Amino acid sequence: MSQTDPSVLADLEFFETAADRAARAVPPLWPLASSVAVNPFLGQTGESLAIAGARLARVAGVAVTMPRGWFSAKIASGAISDEDLLAAWTKAPAHLRPADLAALKVAAALDVPKPKAIPTIADLAADVSGIDWPGLIAERFGAWAAGYFDKGQALWAAPNGKGAYAAWQAVATHDLTPEIAGLPGFARHVADAPDSAIILIARAAPRLGLQTMASETYFHQLLMTLGGWAQYARYELWQAELAGGSDQTITDFIAIRLIWEETLFLRYGQQIAEKWASARAEHAAVVEATPDLVSDAILQEAAERSAQRALAEILATPSPKTNQVRPLLQAAFCIDVRSEVLRRALESVNPRIQTIGFAGFFGLTTAHRRFASDVEELRLPVLLKPAIKSHSGTSDFAAADQSARIKARATRAWGRFKLAAVSSFAFVEATGPIYVGELLSDALGLNGAPATSDPAPRLDPALDLETRTAAAETVLRAMSLTTGFARLVLLAGHGANVANNPHASGLHCGACGGHAGDVNARLLAALLNDPAVRTGLATNGIDIPSDTLFLAALHDTTTDQVTLFAQDQASDTHRTDIGHVSAWLAAAGKLARGERALRLPRAAGEKDVAKRSRDWAETRPEWALAGCKAFIAAPRQRTAGKNLEGQAFLHDYDWKQDGSFGVLELILTAPVVVASWISLQYYGSTVAPEVFGGGNKLLHNVTGGIGVVEGNGGLLRAGLPWQSVHDGEEYAHEPLRLSVCIEAPCQAMSDVLSRHDNVRALFDNGWLHLFALEETGRMAWRYAGNLEWTEMSNVHSQQ
């Protein structure tokens, strides 16, 4: 068939649209160096949980809720009450839900078979031939993709001057593995395929008898069979579109999988014809929820209402009286749930310490180049584009910076020599004994956390005073910190020092693009200490006292130790204050480690916690954000003194200072969305670990420098490793969709949602729950969808 055959070109636009929709149904996967949490249901947020469950059952054979036994145990224990069940049941479609509460409880006690994906041609061919074609496809595709995407790990990297489809064709035409396995003519079929991926798609789909209605979920399924490789291709598209361009890699992947399907159909078509016709019909059907999926969704919401009741009880308890005396210290931490534990501990050390919660990039969307590095790191939420540039050190460091870069390149070259096939055995034999001490100390967790050695970061000198002043004002107003400044204001970013952990960047600050938050904290401290900036702020109504010093810090979430960057802002007048702060932080760290030790496996006490970060055999150096359940945006007085157990994102917000509700809009469209990605990544990695989880850490091998595979090849694994959500005996994360609690008028929140359809979809379709708090901290109003609110029982509030 000619590439320009009219019968192909006639449907080209339709199949191009179907391929694009399938591509956007797949979540992106960031590389290991800057991995951030991603909502695995990103492509399904326009649907309810039950419909998304039907879609993902069809294309991947996974459930989107926990097994029924998990819910029935909660019902039996009383954790899920009849009121929770009834409230969730009432919201469900009447024609699909169980008849009544008793029927719902019966359904909860029944085991439901695991969903099965619609079989692909490769699956059907495997059934009739006894050859594991899906496994072979995964292995051959993974071997090619690891080289194609390689970021410097491979010793002989694949050429990457072509698009993915053309590059794969060049390799596959010389790969005899499929033919040896039993697929004659595969290489010839690849060589004769059209040069254009989209034309191949438009040719192959009709050849396989696919109706146009069947193509979208079928293409989605083919991408799902490629695991994390498809998600990494989706990341390439995400990045390209963020920069105003486009990328065809993920569409190329659909074409590559279709060539396999085409060839297998030519080989086994007659034997699988009946079952393939049935599969096509299933793909052509409208994706709809079933009674079982609706029951699962009801049980899921009931579990979430149970958690919301517990949260409401905590928030309703009286808050301690506000201390009107000037604080000795104000300490701003990231909204990350791990900060809640340290903030609570720090406030307990001295009643005149006030903590603040704010997104850990501190409002500075910077592309940063570290000392001795050639790479620009995007230290900002992945939803945003960088607006400023920064680098470590002034011109005085230029010579040292260049020298360090040369040394770093030599170190990389030495590392590649160690791995080279011609030298690896000789290297180990000759120099192995030199590394014995280091291996033993790492194995026993004896090495301390490395100190930060980068010089103070500096903003691009081209940034004018007006721009710097505007940035400072925006951040302070977003923090609701415009008056009542303490003598010392701490800006604490966070990061995690761990050893032998490919997923280390996932423990850093998600708001900083998977990097530590020290750079942003140091940049903001310098900005707010600048006399010229302060003069501009005073003109705009923010008068910072002359004796107020902003000081940057880094909170190591694995050890709960806090590093102060006092050398950035030398101040003899605050030396005593800084000494007090160091002592308070040390005491708070001890309390926080003691609390976290209660959750960590094999941690006998707080002294054991710090050792875990440097133990390269430790699969659980910390629990990261496991357990996250709530996002609270309100003045700190609403949550101060209340034990939220490291399960809540805490963002300071005073709506009475937000006249235009611009800060509210920022909170709902940025921090809340980032928190939803985190929450739903933990959710997906728990309920569907086989598809949305990262697998077993003990089997991981880094591939291409971008991700991990289990064993020696195959599919890239995305999501959180099993050890991040399970302690070996029970779940460390309770999979619940996030409850967002904001102290603000309901109408103001509705106005924001009405302007942002994508954010509104998260709440309207139940991927997030939204509540309005009243001034006592009570959860007063529940968002009911469609920009409507319902008043919660026994709570009174004015909208």
C-alpha cells in the first residue's frame, strides 16, 4: 500500500486526534535527577473515579480502589460509620448503586475478581502459540528505549539524531530476535513500513479491523503496555509544550507497537480472529461505570469521610490564645507534610516561636546553575516556567568554579573508565581494597550527612530593582507576612541526604522540581535583606523593621537536622539570636526524630533515625509524604498545638489580607494542584502498584540515567517503590483522596474554580475534596460540585 493511498489519508486526521487523546491519557514521568510526584490519573481527571476505573480496567487490567476486604475491615472496626456509608451512597448514581445500606455492606464483604484488560493481538498470539510475545515486545522495546533516551549512563549510546519512530526502525530492521522467537518476516515488515508514524497508524488500524470508535482506548492500551517508557515520552511532550513547542515521541510509540500488532496478526490472524473481533467490539463500546465500580467508589468516599470526621474533630478543638508579644523567631517552612512534625516540635520549645507554611520554592521560579556545574536546574514547580536565573557565587568564585568543573569532568571520565567493559574487572581487582573502608562505613550507616559547600546563590544581575522589589512583595503577601516581623525570620527549604537511592530526588522538594530548597531560601533571604528592596517594600506598605534579619536554612527531612546559612548574611547584631535558634532547632529535631521513630521499621529510638540516611542498605530512610491526607490553608492559629501527625500540608493564608483574592487563586491553582499530584501518586502506587508503582527496590537497576527497571531490562517502572508505601507487614500509606480545607468565603473559592476548568474538574469529579473553614477552625462548608456548597451539620458559618 502506498504511503499516499487515499484510503489512508482520508482517516489521517481522525487517527491523529485519537493518538493524541490516547497520549494525553498517560501521565508524564520525570527523570530520576529531578523526579517529582505525578498524578497517575492525570488523563482521567475529567471523569469520576468509577468511570476512570472502567477505563483503566479496560486498558491496563487494574483496580483504582483497594480490595473490598480493606473496606470491610474498616466497617467492622467502626472506623467507617453507617453515616459515612450513607452519605457516600446518596451521592452515587441511583441506577448503579446498591439498593440500600444493607446491600452496600453485603457488597463490601464480597470479593471482586481482579479486572482483566482487553487482550491485545500480542496477548492472543501468546495464547495460541505458547510464546510470550508481550514479554518479548517489552524486552526488545526496553533495550532500544534505554539507549535511545540515554542521558550519559550508557558506554555506547544509541544515535539520537532522528525521531523515535525512525530511530527504532533503523534498529528493528537488523534485530533478528523476533524472527528467532517465531515471527518470520518481522525485519522486512519494519523496513517496508511507511516513513511517517501517523501514516503507519492510519494504515495499520483499518488493517486490524479497528473501527474508528475503538481506536482511542486501543491506542491507550498499547501505550500502557510500554509502562514507564510511554510515561517518559509523555514527559517529553509536556516539556516541549511548556516551552511552546511540540513532540511526537509518544505518537511514534503507538506506531511502533502497531507494527508489532500488525506483524503478529499476519502470523496468527486466522487462529485469533474470533477473540480479536470480540476485543475490537469491547474497545468500540462507550466507557461506562458498572455497579461493582460504583460500589467501590462509594466505599472509597466513605473511607475518606471517615478521615474527614477525624480531621474535623482535631480542627474543632480550641486553639491556644495568640501571643501578642513580638515573636523571638518566625520560621517559614515548606507546606510539605514532613514540616508539620518539626514545626509543631519547634513551637513547643518556646511559646514565642511562630512558624509559617509556604510552598518550598518560596515564590522564586528560578533556573539555577550550581557551583562547578554546567547544568541549569529548574528549581520551581513543574507546572511553571522559569522567570529568573541564578547561579552560585559571585565573580570572585569564577576561577574556583572553572577549576571545579574541570575536576568534575575528570571524575566523570574516571567513573566511566571504572564501568568500561575492558577495564571493569581489572579495576576492581587492582583498586577494590581501597574502597573497603568506604563500603563498610556506608553499609553500617556511619558516614555523616555531607555539608553544603556551594557559595551563596545570586540572582541574575540583570534583574532590576523594580522587578526584585515586586518579587519580594508578591512572596510576602502570599505568605500573609506583611506586619509583625520578628528580629529573626528563618526561611527553611528542605531536602534529604540519602545514600544508594535512585529515587533520592523524590525525597527533595516537589515545589523545587525535585531539588533541595536551599537555593530558593537563600535567594529570598538575600532579596529581603537588601536595603534597596526594603525601601521599595516600605513604599508599597510593607515596612520591615531595621532590626529584622532574614536567614536561610535547610531542613534535612531524613535526619530532622537544620543547617543555618548564617555565613550568607553576616550580622554581629544577631549572633546571639542565631545561637538561640540553633539550640531551639536542635531540641525540636530531637523531638521530631522521636516521633518519626515510632513509624519507621527497626528504629529503636530517635538516635537511630539519623543513621538511616547514610546507610546504603536502608530501603526506608524516611517515609517521605506517606500518610498525606489533608491540605489546610488558614492562619497558623487554626492548627497550632494540634497534632496532625505529619499528614497535612499546611499553608499560611489570611483571606482578610487578600482583598482581590489573588493569593487564594494562586493557592488553588498551584500548591493545591501540586499537593494533589503528590496525594494521588501515593494513592495510585498503593491501589495499583503493578502499573502505577515503582516496584521492588531490591530488584532495581538504573537505566539510561532516567529511571529504574526491575532486573536486567524490560519496562521502565514509574511511581513510588513498594517500600515507600508498605513496611513489609502493613500499609504505611492510607490511600485517600486529599481533603483541601481553606479558610475563605465559599463564593470567593467558587469564583476561582469558575475561571479554572482543570482545577474545578479535580473537585467536581471527586479527585479532591474541598471544605471552607470558619474562623474557629471548624470545617463549616463542603463543596458539593457544580460550584455549589452544602453546610456541614452542627457547624454554622457565614459565607
